[in-house]
Amino acid sequence: MTTPPPTDRTVPRAPPAARRWALVLGVVAVFASAVGCSGSRSGGPSWPWRDREKERRLAEKYGTTAKQRIETLHADAKQARSAGAERQIAYTESLARRILEEHDPRVRCEIVATAGSFDTPAAAAICRGALQDPEPRVRSQACDTWRERGGPDAVALLTARYRADTDLDVRLRALRMLGELKDKGAIPTLAEALENPDPAVQYRAVAALKQVSGRDLGNDVNAWREWATDPEAQRSEVTLAERLRVLF
């Protein structure tokens, strides 16, 4: 009996959360156009040991691998970035359809990262929806993407992810990205995180507050709690501890 092919070559099936994604990305339908996705299917470097014809036959029989789908994604994105606004809108709408059908979290992560570099309604919808993906690594990627996108929505979305997520790593990633945004609108959320009993959450909140405030009160959670109660009043104050850190 012939050994079945690796699971990575199985025909992609919609993830269990397709309905949730469909609701989140429903806004994309408003902006849908008749233009389809790019016909480009560039496979990247032509390595001499790769049998392109064999890969093509396997793809037709079993479906493309995650690596092949990522290569295609990157090639199509490169073409879309060099095209006009209309082409970018059509491309990101195709990404919205693609992520609904994608079963591999690795590929969904790449789709989210790619969407983050486009300024279209469909791209924004993908990045929002990814924050509720059933796979933690995709939600973490969405946190990174919102850090890159920035803007008025980033703090609110990362705050909501920190408060709602059940995965500690995702919550820590959301706090880290809030710090890297360096937006003072994140201070209330970070002050809230200081009250969390988990030392890892407290540590991450302190690190983020250092970035947002531009100050260094050390790792004393109580010192940061005091500062966060009225950061404006204490902005010009320099503590003895901070002076010592500058000297040494």
C-alpha cells in the first residue's frame, strides 16, 4: 500500500473558526470588487535541485504545501505593492478570502503580517480579525502587526486583547506591543497590569511603562504604581534612584 503523503500536502480546509472570521471580515464584502487575485505564481529562487514539474504535479494532486503557499503570498504581495491603489484593494480582498480558507496557522500568520503592510479596508479587517484567531501564535502575530500599523486603533485593540485573551503569552505580547507603541494612551492599561498577581505580567507592564514614559524607576512595582496614579504631575520630577542610574 502506498504511504499517504504528508499532512502538509492535504487539500486546505477552512479552520473551525471560519464563521467567526466571516463575521469579522464581513466588512470586506462592502469593498469587494470584480478584480480577482493576482495570477502570479512565482515560486521564488530556482534552485537547481528542485524539480518544479514534480512540485506542480504534487500540488495538483494533493494541494500546495504551506511553504509553497507562503512563497506565492510573498510574490503576489511584492507585485501588489508596486501597483496602484486599485490593485492593492483587490489584492487585500483576495487575502481576506484566502485567510478564511487557510488551515495552517503558519500561513495565516504570514497573511496577517502581509496585510499589515497595506492601507486598505480589507487589510485592516484582516488585522482586526486575526486578534480573535483560534490559534495563539496568529493572535500574537496580530499584536505585532498592530504595533507596526500604529494609529488611533492600535492602543484600544491591544488593550482589548490583553484583557480578553486566555493565553498568557498572547497577553504578554499585547503588553509588550503597547510599550513599543510609546503612546501615553496605554498608561491606564499598563497601570492595570501592575495589579495582576502574576509576576510575569507585572514585569512586562513595568518594562512597557519605561518605554511609554521615557523614565526609569527600576523594577519596583510600587514605585510605578505611584507614578501611574498621576504621571502628568510627576513628569518633570527626577528621583534620586534615576540620578544614580545616570551616574553609574
